[in-house]
Amino acid sequence: MKKIMKILLATDGSTHSKAAVEEVARRPFPPNTIVRIISAYERIALIAAMSPMGVSQEYSAEADLQALKAAENAAENAQKVLYNKNPALTTTTIVIEGSPKSVILKEAETFHADLIVVGSHGLGVVERFLLGSVSQAVALHAKCSVEIVRR
């Protein structure tokens, strides 16, 4: 019985994520490889609750909706690229609310991923220290192989 390769491809629609999508699309993976495309988004309402100035509920709701739509578009666009450039791959998409670092790691375990592919945003030392790096966190904590694609 042949093992099916499972790849978790994380995207946020950025040029760095698109480079990761292109990298997966160009590779000759084994037959029956499954690629789960994941896009995570964070709700502004949670961020706004911590803001001393506050944000109106209407603005928060609209921002949350826009974040959800952007995540859905990122996943759908990645799926289209994979289908057009490597139709042998079986693809699924999933959009999950939460911190991208946590969402990617949790979904990789749930999906039993053999490989996680993420783009590198190329943050400098200061930005990485202040903001944290999704790709770095995934590489450090994943229980499977991780590929970080640079542009």
C-alpha cells in the first residue's frame, strides 16, 4: 500500500506566499499527493478590544468580513494556480480564524501533514523580534518537515 503524501500549503495572498504556491505547483510530487491550502485570518474585534481608543462595532464587523474575504481569496487563488500548473495534485482549501502561527501548526497535526510549505516574508532582525515570524515559528514547532520559500 502506497502512502499518500500530504502537504499543508499556507498562504496569505502576499507575494511571498505566492512564491510558495508557485514552488509547490512546479514540482513533480508522487501520484495522489494531497495539498491542503490553508489561509488564516485574525479578527480585528479581538485586536480592537485591546486598543485604548476603541473601534466602532460596525468598523470591526466590516474589517472582520474583509479579513475573511481576503483569506478566502488567497486560498482560492492558490488552488487555481495549482490546478492550472499541476492538475495531478488533489487540492482542498480551508480558511481558519486565529493566529497564523497557531492555526498552521494545529492544522498540520490535524491533517497529518508530511510537509508544511510557507513563504518567507523576509523580516529583518528588529521586525522579527517585535512581530515574530510565522515561518520561523512554524519551522521551530512543527512535528513534520517545513519548507520556507524565499522570493
